[in-house]
Amino acid sequence: MTSSFSGTAEAEAYLRESRRWGRWGPSDERGAANLITPAKRAAAAALVRSGRAVSLARPFDPAGGRDTLAVSTFERGGGGGCVDELALHCHGPGATHLDALCHVWGADGMWNGRDPAAEIDATGVRHGTLGAWRDGLLTRGVLLDLPRLRGEPYVTQDRPVHGAELTAAAAAQGVRVEPGDALLIHSGREEYERQVGVWSADPSVRPGLESSCLRYFHDTDCAALLWDMGDVRPNEHGLPFPVHAAVFAYGMAVVDAALLEPLARACQEEGRWDFLLTMNPLDIVGATGCLVNPVAVF
């Protein structure tokens, strides 16, 4: 399957032409979350039937590396307690985390055209932070299962996911991605790691999604993306963010390193590919993201 873009220039031009800047006003910080209306939330809540709940977060072990956890105890009367001090790098490939709209930007700026030099300093970010989503991201979730579509255990680096495959997966599963939905893309990371090795072992070479997937995001008007892999590396167009561009171009909430194998199994067992999805990020002033535990409810 070939890319829907002929080269870097066409991909960059498409991003500029299709971006949602100004759609909700020049000062907007919620981005595509504006598509999650009260009616959308109510309709998503109505999808709950069996009550089965599935966490999409990977267990997070802060031991070693850039992440640290220190636990201290104290005594009080005949009892006591313990407290934590946690330092973490929340954008790591092993941690399920939510990217705020300020996390990445392109040549023309951050979400809504903001200048990163004016919005960011060492103390934090002033526009497009997590606080815009402090009321939660609760909407209809739709899982597209690429290993199921391909009849293969996982996506490989030499065969990244293209936008046309997302259309094909939705058709094969009999489901439609609608405005305001959260799109979840299962690429088989768990099986890849069982058979090949750690997905993120080489930061320059990783299986994942190709930039033509941006067309699908734009055409379906989805509000959020959750995936188990990520941008394919290297990408054929040389773009700095071939799919993460959805953050600054479309204002989409992106959850990296989601755990989607249990969800794919649950969808098969429940006989459906849509469900209520809940995400409740922390309101950390000035932050570019946070660890998150998305939960799908059937």
C-alpha cells in the first residue's frame, strides 16, 4: 500500500490546509474536545450495557531511569503512615500518558498558531495546557484493530499503518467513527514485544502509523487518539511529527502508549467495537501532559 501523499511538500501543504485553527475562536485551548458536547457525552453514556470495564493504562514502574519514587514513613501516636515523592518523565514510551495541546508544534506554531517562544519558559506553559480538559474527556470510543484486519500479529516497521487501512478496518468491523469520538488504534504492541523485543528499544526505528492517517482524523472529525505504538520511525516524508501533528493541527488529545490488547480482546468477546471511554487528566498548572488511566466501559 502506498502513501496518500506524494512527498513532504504535499504532506505539509495538507496539514496547513486542513488544520482546525480558529474553528473555536483564536483563544481556544480545548481544541477538538469542543466536539465532545453534552449531547455527545449523554449518547456515549448510553452505550454502557454489560458494565464491563477495561483499563487502558500500562502499569507504571518509576524505578530507575529518569523516574524515581521515594517513600518515607512517619509515626503518629500508636500508628503512622507513609508519603511519596515522585519524579517522572511523563512522555516516556513506557508510560500511558496524555499529551496536552502545547506538547508539540510545527513550523507555523503551536495549536491555534501560538508562538512557543512566547508561551513557554522553564516554569511551564501558558496556553493549551491540561487545565483546559479538567472536566474530563468522556465520549464514545471506537477501537480499530489492525492485526485483525491484516491477519497478522502486529504492525511492522516496513509496513506502517496508512489512512486507507483505518477506513478498511472500520468497514470490516462494521463501525463508523463519528465527530467527537475517541479513536483507538490497536497495532499489536504487546505481541510485538513478546516476539521481537521492546517496541521502543531503538528510538530511531519503530513500527507505527504513517502520515496519511491524518486524512482519516480530519475526515472523521474525531476528538482524541489513543494508540499502542505511535509515529513510524523513520517516516517516508521526513516530517518531524507525521501523526503527532494531530495535536497542533487538529487540537486532538493524544494518549501515547495505551494498553490496547486487553481492549481488543474485550471487544471481540462483547461483539462490539464502540464503548464509553473516560479520561480524567490532572489539572497541573503549566504542564504539557500527565500520566492517565483511560477506562473503557461496555
